[in-house]
Amino acid sequence: MGVLSHIRVLDLSRVLAGPWCTQMLADLGAEVIKIERPGQGDDTRSWGPPFAKDSAGIDTKEAAYFLGANRGKRSVTINIANPRGQEIICDLARDCDVLVENFKVGTLARYGLDYGSLQRLNPGLVYCSITGFGQDGPYAGKAGYDFMIQGLGGLMSITGAADGVPGAGPQKVGVAIADIVTGLYAASAIQAALLGRERSGEGQYIDMALFDCQVAVLANQAMNYLASGDAPVRLGNAHPNIVPYQVFATRDGHLILAVGNDLQFERFCVLAGCPELANDKRFSRNADRVRHRDNLVPELERVMVRRATDEWLTLLEEVGIPCGRINQINETLNDPQVRHRGMRVKATHPSLGELEMLGSPIKLTGTPPNCDRAPPLLGEHTNEVLAQALNYSDKHIAQLRSEGVI
């Protein structure tokens, strides 16, 4: 039994931030009922290629994007713009612990599905809204997408090659990081609200914003500005506060050298055959190396290119100097550590057969996450959920279907 196996989640979200949150709750055992538009479903169902292949190697209609964020859920198709569809959502909300939605501010209020309306039906409901900019403030009415949030939220200003270097310019992160961290923060907030409910007996409203979460994860870069008044700039693969802590070219490729303290730097210099650098007053302490990085890094570049990547890795690891290779995703997913840690899992999908997915990184000894339920087909569980959760009869369900409500 998962640690959240007693929790039922009504998931009105789509695309990534909300589904990432509810997927994490499903991994931890929660029953997640995903509400989708009849005939269309979550937008990401069509975000391909790539599409998953069937046993014959033929592309299906199951987009990899959707499959990556919706394992462990049951799909129910309901037209929430229809008053009878709204009644079904209310019926489900009466018996749910959590509701997650990511509609534009005010949209669900028009349907009578806002927190105030549903809280009257279920005072214990934890209701989480995810939007681009939150429920208030000058940007509240704006739509928020990950790409623009990465830009407006400052992340792209510190991501990419430094000015003056070929290819310089702001870059987005290679995954929708603002969506993902918002999903993680939302899952944490929901669990905190559920713990609070154990004491008070009351649910509460959670207002999550991609913009807020993006600002929050600026972390040390934001504090660098608050402490100094100087806005951080792009440094490519270099670190703003530690030197050397970046990618270096080797004789046959690249590697990451991550020297974390002065003793490690001294050991590195001896190993690399340049002990004079460790004795140079400009470089002996990290603070000085940061100030004089423009002098030090070219010297290290000349040293690093003398050996191949594997040779460096062997030498550096033997003396405890942090380093690492740069894998492509296929290399990462086939790494023995990834396999050992259960980060590749399999589940049976109703149309794809055996489906391989990413596992959960959460390792709990007593109630480990369960990732063996494949992402659902569109509307796969509509009849099942309406019959089991709401005691709707077959006749009632058939009538709703004939009227286009479900």
C-alpha cells in the first residue's frame, strides 16, 4: 500500500505542471481520476512525434509526451462546459480529498467548480490551482507557458554561453523546468495541506504559480544578486561561485571537472603536472580563483586537452576529485546505476502492450512508490469510475454518453 493510498485526487489539469504533480501523488499510492475532454483529451496526447510504437513497431496515437506525465491515473471523459458535466464533477468532488486544476484564473468559477463552490460541498477538500502567475497581481490574467516563464523568471539570462563566446545568447533549459518544479512544489504543498487537515479537519486552497516557482529556484544566483547588487550573467558551463567547476575539452571529448575546495585544487594540480598553479597567490584560494578565473581557466584548458576523457576520469576518481562524463540521454538510461536504482520500469498498456517508462526517484523503505500502472487511454475508465465512485447505473451512464456529457 502506498503512503497516500487513502487519498483520492480529482485531476482537472492538463499538459505538464498539474499532471506532473498528480503523477507524483499517484506514484505514492493516491487514486488519481484524470478528467479529460471527450474526443480530445489532454493536449499532450497529440504532441508528437514521437509516438509510442505497438508490438509490430508501428506508430500508434499515444504521444510520448503524454505517456511521460500520466502513469498511475484513471481517465474519465467529461464535458465540464455542460451543466450535467459540472454536476458529475461536483459529485466526484464530494468524495475526493484533493482537486488539482490549471485553468486560467476565473474559468472554473463560471462553471461553479471554483474552490468556494466545492468547499461548501466538501469542507475537507484540498484544492490546488496552478497558473502562470497566480490568482492575483498585475499578471494574474496572463497565460503562462514554461518557455516564457523561463525568460521572464530570469533563468534564461544565466543559461547559455557567455557574451563574446561563439554561440552566446540566452538559452532555455532542455526540459520544461518551470512546469516540472511547479508540479513538485504543488505535490509538496498538497501533502502539507493534507497533514494540516488531520489537525483541523478542514481543507484549504493552494495558489501555485509557475512564475513564483521559477523565481524560487534561482537559488544561489538570486542570493548572489541580493547580496551584491550585481545581476548574474551567463557563464556557459562555469559556476558563478566556484572555480574550476565547469566543462573542459579533453584530447577526445569533454568532461566535467568540479573542484569543490582548495585541497582538491592542490591535489588536482599535482596530478595534472602543474603544481605551480596551486602555489600561485591568484589561485590558491577559491575566492581568488573566482576573481582571476579569466587567467586560470586558459591554463587549465591547455592542461586538460593533453589526456583523453577516460584517462582523466580514472586518474581524478582515484584521488577523490569530483569529475564526470557528459552522457547523451540514451547513454544515461542505459547506465548501470540507472538500472540498479529502478529508474526504468515496465507496465502493461491496453494498446501498446509492455511499456517502458521512467521510475520514481523517491525511495521509501516501508511504502515505496508504485509505478506499474500505465498511462490511461482516453476515457478508459469513465464507466468504471462513474459506476464505482458514484454508483451511477449502466442506464444512467449510457444516457450521459448519448447526450455528449461524457
